[in-house]
Amino acid sequence: MSDDINNIEQQIDRLINLCARLQKDNESLREREASLLKERSKLLEKSEMARNRVEHMIVRLKNLNTEG
């Protein structure tokens, strides 16, 4: 009976440790996700700005073509 209780205590301790580790991992993953979402947003903004500049250059080049 004492061995059974010891085994159960060990299992509970392992579960507690596993739970704590999973909570830390989860927190770390959430922080990483937030960081990646922020980076994605910045990259999308840069991409949009670059697209607008290219479109503007194309319009200017077309205007030069029609003038010349």
C-alpha cells in the first residue's frame, strides 16, 4: 500500500512538473507568436509602400512615354 502511495505521489510530481513546463512553453510560444505577428505587420506595410512606389514610377514612365 505504501508503494502504491509513493508511486501515485511520484506520478503527481511528474504531472506537476510537466504542467509547469508546458505553461512556460505555452507562454514562450505566445510571446513568439506576438513577435511574429508584429514583424508580419511591419513587412506587409513595407511591401505596400514599395508597391505604391513602383506603381507611381510606372505612371511617371507612362507619362514620359506619352509626352515624348
